[in-house]
Amino acid sequence: MRTFLIGGLLVMAVGCGGPMEQEEEESNLASQESPLPNCTNLPTSVVRYYNASLTKVIGERGCSCGTYVNWGTTSVYHNTRDNC
């Protein structure tokens, strides 16, 4: 009888207190737009990113001759160039 009572209480606790599901709206980062930096009057400074063997440019970020440059990927292997 005691086992039956404990089992019944356990079923009630699990059945009544189960996890609640919350619906969250998905964030669509692809649709979010950020304004591009205005590089018109800024000095030229572009960070160039390389692969691990430093033999291939894999991306660039920064201002180049008045235009914002942003392509490829970044890495820990990089240098900064300051020419147009």
C-alpha cells in the first residue's frame, strides 16, 4: 500500500509539474542591416587576412581609398596596409 501511494504521488508530481514549453520568435540576422561606415574622409587602413601558411589572402576589412572593403573571412593571421 505504501509503495502504491508513493508511486501515485510521483506520477502526480511529474504529470502536473512537467516542463513548460515557451515559443520564442526566431531572430533572422540575415535581414538585419547595419549602416556601412563612411570612408570618404577617413585614412586608408585595410586589414588583410591570410590562411595559416600565409600564402593566400582570405579576406579584407576596412577603408580603402574612400570605399569600405568587407569580403571573405577573418583569421588570426593578418596585417594592415595603408595604401590606395
